[in-house]
Amino acid sequence: MSAASVHPTTEREAAGRSSARPHPAPAGLAREAFPALARVHHGYPVAYFDGPGGTQVPRAVADAVADYLLHHNATARWATPTSQETDAVIDAARAAMADLLGARPHEVVFGHNMTTLAFHLSRALGRALPAGPGEGAPLQRGDEIVVTELDHHANVAPWQALADERGAVLRTARMHAATGTLDWDHFASLLGPRTRLVAVNAACNALGTITDVGRAAGLARHVGALVFVDAVHWAPHASIDVAVLARAGVDFLACSPYKFYGPHAGVLWGRAELLAALDVPRVAPSPDTVPERIETGTRNHEALAGTTAAVDFLASLGGEDGPRRAQLTRAYARIRAAEQALVERMWDGLAAVDGVTLYGPPPDIPRTPTVSFTVRGRHPRDVTAAAADEGVFLSHGNFYAETVAHRYGVQAQGGFVRAGAACYTTADEVDRFIAAVARATAACVASASSVTTWPPGGSARASQIVL
């Protein structure tokens, strides 16, 4: 019997995908770059499936961080050689992220993390909207902000705080629980003449759902609203072109290098004219030019050095020919092909394990290689600990996508178990992961006493859990 799924996969579909599954080529190119892959736990080589919460880093990234701290450490904009070298590190990081995002370097803002940048931006938007029907005026009582149930709460809390401070209304677009995708009809119904901002994620870090942010931005533009995109979970898996997104109506986009093989940091892209117009709180003597005016205090220079190294590492997966942006485009195409094979293997393998419930879109719907599931009768932490004993590192909880966990009724039970593939993941590691989960469920399945389905009331024929 197959496991339960919010979008059941038939055995015939699974078999068809299995027979046509290509070998994930990029893993063989990338693994030697990661010292962490040499780790052994309880006699097992570690397989890292916790990448959606932060990937492992290549040696080149760690070397870049150490090199800056040991040989170039200084405050920016002074006449000393180390200060000028620091200026070069900052400029190089802006250029690297501009290549990754299809942006211009002066549109790239650095911060501590995406959450901090989102709160910083929300405060500025509350003080004065830089565009739209309310341009130049503070956010008013009764103005509206739209978020979605699929969002990480780093893309909810800043806007909730803004609404609370200004007397605005926060509206939340529903997701379709059966597929883990955005309810577009409900989303569109929330937009109106008082909508001032739409905040949407490009990919859900709990379910792997990819949302068409261009479509969302187009609907938002129709009512004159600004658009903020959380691309933290999207950036490791897809080539981003903010120039294209800007034409669709996107105004701001944020991501985090530590999700794509870099150090802990945050990156905000914004339209240059909006970054210049934002009423950001700042220290008067600091630069008032874009993008420095958005960056409060001293930047984390070593993290910027590591960020450039991370982008260069990704580009190396696309070969050596052409400019870095072209290399990155090829690299993401190769990564996407490999990840598709891996997520199919993950999904189909889990679907064959009695007692497992899968959540989110199946592999035949565009998604990231991130799969969340639960095991009936086992706390997610216990499943994660059991897999870790076999050298398979997963993650557990709600992953700050708390609304998703509530919608599926798993928040009170500890949330989900989550597994995500990265460029260093192999098919053999996926098989080890599936086997570890199967062993973790065996005791529960042996004491089977009931059958449940998801969605509630759905057919148990292709989606039952036997416990």
C-alpha cells in the first residue's frame, strides 16, 4: 500500500518516472568541493538533507571568509591598503549578486539576514510609500497588505507589525491544501483599491511549492500595489532574472546566501528609484546614496567575501565559458535537471512506505527538491533522530512556515519531517534516506490499527496510511 499524500501518486505514475529517471550529473561535479561530506556519524558517511535550512559550504567559501579576516580586515572607505581591499570586497559581492539575480550592482543591498532586511523595509514603507496610489504618504489606517498562507513568517511578521503600527489591514490568501499551491481566485479577490503591498514567496520552504510571482505581481500592479518577493527558498534552485520580474511588477526581492552554499547574510534587491526614495531610518553622517543608504552600520565584510565565493562556485557548475551570468544560467539548468530526478526518487520512495503522509505538490508539478512528510505515531523529532543515527541528517518542525503546519493540522504534533536535495546530493543518498525512514516507521506499522487519508474524506485506494 502507498503512503498518504495530499496529491496521491499512483503506482503506475511512479513506475513510469522511475524507468525514465536520468542520473543526477551535477552531484559528481560538486561533492569534492565540500569538506563536510567527509564527516562520519556512528560509522555512516553523513548524507545532508537539511539544506533547505542552510546548505553545506564549499571549501572555497570558507577560505574566502578566512582570507578576508586574516589578510584584509578593515573599515571601508579609508586610504589604507586594507581598507581599499575591503572596498573591493564589497564591490565584488555586489557584482556577484547582480550576476546571480540579473540585476545591476547598485540595486543590491546587504544585511544581516532576510528577516532583518524585511523588517527594515517594512518600517520604511510605513513612513512613506515610495510609489503607487499613496506615493509620498505614510501607510494609512485602512490600507491593506496581502500575504499568503504559504509564506515563511519572515514574510508575514514584518508586514503584520507594519499593519499593527499603522492601523492597516493584513489579508492572507489561502492555499489549496489538496495540492499545497496558492488559491489564485482567493488571492485575486483580496486585491483592491486600498491594497498597498503584496508580499509573496517564490517557493515555499515547507512544501517546495513554486508560486508564479510574475502572475502575482501582474495582479498587484493592476491595483497599483508594491510587490515584495521572498526568494530565499527559490534562489538555490532556479535562475532568477529581476529585470524580467520588474517588468511584471516586482519591486523588491530578498534572498539569503547561506541557502545557496554561502555564509549567513541577507540580500535585498530593489528598483533603484525605489531604494533612493525609501524613508529609511539611518545615521545622518552615513552615505545617502543607493545602495549604501539602506545598509545600516558596518557590513559583515567577511560574509560578503564568502558570498562572492559562493556565487563563483555556483557559476563553476555551468562550465568555464562566457561571462558569469551565462555560467550561472547553465549551472541552474543542470541543477534543475538533477534535482528533478532526485525529488521524484524521494517522493516515490516515501510514497511506498506505509505510515508516511506526504505534503505539497507531487513531482509532476513545478516544485523545489524539498519534501515534507509525517510518520503516523512518531514525533517528527524522533524520526529525525532515528535517521541521524544512520548518518542521514533531516530537519523537523514548522520551519517558520507555521500557517502551513496549522492548515495541515500538524503544528501541535511537532510539525513535519523535511528532506531537501542540494547540488551534492546523490541517488544513493536518497535511497539511504528512504531506507532510514522505512526503518523508523516499521514499529508503528507493525501495530497497525486504523486507516486515514489526506485530504480528510478522500479515497483511501491510492493514499492510505495503515497503522
